[in-house]
Amino acid sequence: GAFNYAGVKRWTRKVDLFSMDKIIVPVHLAIHWCLAVVSLRDKRVEYYDSLHNPNEDCLNAMLRYLAEESTDKRKMPIDLSEFSQH
């Protein structure tokens, strides 16, 4: 589906994601589960799929989510230019 930060922003109402070293995100595809990991400490987003399918859209969505979350919760932008995708 389409990216919709407003639909999920309440999920972290009581959690400061930016105080975490890593954020583990289960990703459900139509018939398959994968995993995304955001490492704030190492400035990386990683995608794990047992079928070894790449998913750049997922990695981009994770970075977009971080940007929206930072603006919404911290009232400041996050510099994503140093983040690498794997």
C-alpha cells in the first residue's frame, strides 16, 4: 500500500525511537514475511528476506518514516544523507 505516516504515528506515542540503537520492523508482503532493521547508531537500513529478493521501496519507506517521525515527535529534521541501505 501507499505510505501513510498519519496512519501509524500513534504507534510510537509513548516511545522515543531515536533513543534506540536498532529498530526491528516486521514487513508483511502479500504471501511472505520479511524484516527491516534500522540501525540509528550505525546509520544503516537493512532488509532481510529468506527468498533473497531486494526491496528498495521498503528501505526508502523506512527512511521516509524516520524523517516523518523526527519532524513529528522531535520537531526537527533528521539528516538521512549518511544512512546507507543494505
